[in-house]
Amino acid sequence: FPIARPPLPVMQALVAGNFARFEVALQVFASSQIRRLRELSKDPVAILSAHDNGELHITLSAEGDERNWEAFVWPLAAMDNVALIESNFRELMAECRVRDVHVLPAVYPESRDGIPLFFTADDLPQLNGQA
């Protein structure tokens, strides 16, 4: 996907290019998964969580459906702006008309019992009980 951008100094260009790469990848992932859930007559639930290995995990799932969820991992770089990533995530979900959007406030472990940790819609009641 060509994305025209103004010229920047090298370091800024690297940061902006990395951000744009993950932003476009997130858009492609989200549009595909949201379409898939809606084709199954499911309401998508979007969850953004931060993990102690320097990753943001984004899941799109539906309540009561433990099979049809997908996840996206945004590995954070030293110069990434997490607030900007969160803002773009929220904007993307609004553009895609996803009404049920959650940004979890804590930092979670990378994995649980050796399995990468991703939260789905069915995890929300338990997570909200912890808060």
C-alpha cells in the first residue's frame, strides 16, 4: 500500500514508517475480522491490552463465540507513542462502527501457562471484576 508522506529526517522517517506499516496492517486485519464476524451475525468486540514484553495485543471477538476470534500484535519500538496508537485504534473502531471497544488499563503478562495471552469478549466479565 503506497502511502505518500512528506520527507522527514532519517530517525523521524524510520519511526513514522514503522508506525504507518503497523497502522495499515491493523486496518487490514480489523476490516477482515469485523466483516467475518458480521457475516456470522455476531457483534464484534474490540480489546486492546498492553503486555510486559513490550507488545500491544488487539483482539476482535464476539461474546459467546470462543472459536471465531482473531488477534493482532503491535510490537512496541522505543520511539512509539502508545497514546497515539490507542487513539488510532479507537478511531478505527469508530470508523468500522464497532460499538463495544475496550482498552484495558493494566499491563498484563506476555503469556499464561506458556500460551500467549489474548483477551476475548468472554474474558471481560472476569477482567472487570478485577478492576
